[in-house]
Amino acid sequence: MSATFSKEEIIKSSVIYYSNGDIVILSLPDKKNVVTAHKVDKIFLARSSLVFEGMLTIPSSDEEEIYDGVPMVRFHDEAKYLGSFLKALYDFRCVLLMLILCI
């Protein structure tokens, strides 16, 4: 049986939230106990990182949490950092700009 997390405690990210995504990544709760959800694609994450690839190959459990119809994973990162990280993965222009600014 799947566990479902209360949607009232979760807000959809304004940075990264794709309606056709197949996994939701949750941030740490903020000071108001609000969690930000980032809906993304497993295949894109797996291709971007060996860590994600390994994480996503672990079989899901019967107690898997669901949000917006897909599995969700809790990360130990604040929403602003998690959103920036995912945006950099999805938008190569962000990475290019960071490299240019660091030169």
C-alpha cells in the first residue's frame, strides 16, 4: 500500500516542475514548515549523475510516498539550493554562464 503525503504541506516549485515528470523531489521544510516539490524526469537525472542513476535503480518499497501521481524522494537540501541545482541540470545555459563568470 502506498503512503500519500498531505498536499497542504507541499507547494509546487516555481523553478522546476514538469507536469509530465515521473518523480518528485522534495526539499527540506522551510521555517513555516512548507516543503517545495520539484517534479522532474528519472531518465534525465540518471543521465546527469551516477549518484542519481544508482538511487533510481533501487527498487521501490510498499511504503513509497506518492505526490501528484508519482513517487517522491525527500532530499536534505533547502528549496532554493535544490531548485538551483535542478535548474542547472536541466538548463545547460545556466552551467555555461557559471563557467563564464568563474573565468
